[in-house]
Amino acid sequence: MADAAQTSAHDTTSGQSGEPMLIGVYSDDRDVRRSVMLALGSRPAADVGPVACVEFATAPALTRALDRGVNGTRLDAVVLDAEAVPAGGMGLARQIKDEVYNAPPVVLIVARPQDGWLAAWSRADAVITHPVDPRATAAAVAGLLRDQQARSGIVPA
């Protein structure tokens, strides 16, 4: 992944001026991606700004978006499927936290609640389990976005 100084994606943040916050959704399984996007909807919680989801079926596509942004705008959070193949979400989460300057918060979807210790190794900010529970997914992402908005001083529209 590129150094933040080399990209303009980290200069532009969504969520300002009423723009939706961008959520990257990574899984090799389109049903998992769809479940996450349906769970989030256009606004995962009333007190969080609007969101727009961007799907990623491959790790290289996600890492390009983290390096360069999506249309010049950085991802505000990512939801990663730990069960994705060939690149699982746990390894990607750790790579994101190690290599992306000012990395976005990461929600990791694990197979079992007992996999939480692996999620801790990956440095994920929040953990949910398969199958995707709409309420848990929306709550996890909304919590991370609230924290991010508070740190950046963004007031939801």
C-alpha cells in the first residue's frame, strides 16, 4: 500500500457538506456483501450521517481504494469478511492497520464468537459474526462512525 503522502485520497474526507460517508465492504461472496449493504442501508443509525457502500470482491481492489480513494475520497470505514478467500479479512485488517496512514476503522465478520481473539490480533475495531445480523452490523458500523465524527468534529446532516 502506498504511503499517505503519495495519495490524495487521505486529503478528502466524506461526511462533510452532507456527502455520504463511504463504507468499503469486502468479501469474495456477493451474498455476504449484499447482506452487509442491506444491513447498513443509507443510514445505519439516526444520529450518524448518511452512508454509501462500495463493494470489493478482491483484496487488490480494496487495497487500491485504500491507497487512492474512491473518486478521490477516502473510505471512512471498512467491513471485512474474515472467511473470504484467497485473502481473508483478518490478514487484510492487520495489513490495513500496519500500512495505511490514518487507517479507517475496521469491522471484521468472523465465523464464530470464539474467533474474537483472532480479531484482536488483526487489530479490528469491531467484530460481528456470520451470518450477518442486520442490527449488530448497523450498530457496529454506526458506533465506529460516531467515534470518527466526534474526533473530526463532523456533525451529521
